[in-house]
Amino acid sequence: MPQLGDFLNRFRPAGAPGAASRAGVPADRAAELSAELDPVLAMLAAADAECARLVAEAEQEAGRLAAQGRDQAASIAADGVQRAEEARGQAAAEVLAAAGDQARLAERAAAEQARTRSGPSEEDVQALIQAAIELVRTMPDGGADRAGPDRPGGGGDR
């Protein structure tokens, strides 16, 4: 630690140009400042090194946490994809089961309708045949050009 006399010596003029005066030694400002600041800067150097070490540790921890977060995100995404596939498969199975049930119901209804419904009666068939014959006869040329070779008027010489 500098002494009081050393401190006051800094303010003593040394060798200014001009008239002769008492002899003095020029003060070494750099050495004096260095002597005053070196102990303080030495203490700050230790604190600076500690800060650098803490920052490096924090960067390593941040990198580890970021990697862990990426791994967790990838795991969650993979789990989501798997769940979506399972849900899609389950939905498809439910739709297919419902469609199969509807198809079986429609098949049963059609079979029941076929069993209960009787075909046309012989009288209905004969009435339809007579109606068709009458329609052909009432055609403009009596259906002659539509008659086959074994019908009268349809000699087949087309």
C-alpha cells in the first residue's frame, strides 16, 4: 500500500521549463498507477476467471438441455405418429364392421322380401302377352316388317 508521502509526491512539480528551481526527479506516472492498480486488477482477474468458468458450464448445461429437449420432442412425435396410426386402423375397422353389418341387414331384408313375394300369376302373364300382341297389331304396318320368317307376311327376303 502506498504511503502518504508517496501519494503527496505525485502532486510535486518536477522539472518544468523555465527559471531554475529546486532540483527534482520527474515522477513515473505509469509505475505509480501500475503499483496502485495491480493488486485490484489481480483480484478482478480471479473473478473474471470464475465468470468465464461459470459461463462455460452454463453453455454446456444449455447444450445438454437442448439435446434432451430434442430427444423428448422426437419421442413425443414418434408416439403421436404411432397413436395416429392406431386410431386410423381402429376407425377403419369400425367403419368396415358397420358396413358389414349394413350389408348383412340388406341381404336379410332382400332374402325375406324374395321369400314373401310371389311371382306373377299365370293370368297376369297371359294378360301381358295379349297386350303385347295388340300393340304389335296396332302398329302402322301391322308389325309385318318385324315378323320373323316363320310368321305370315315376314318372308325373310330382306
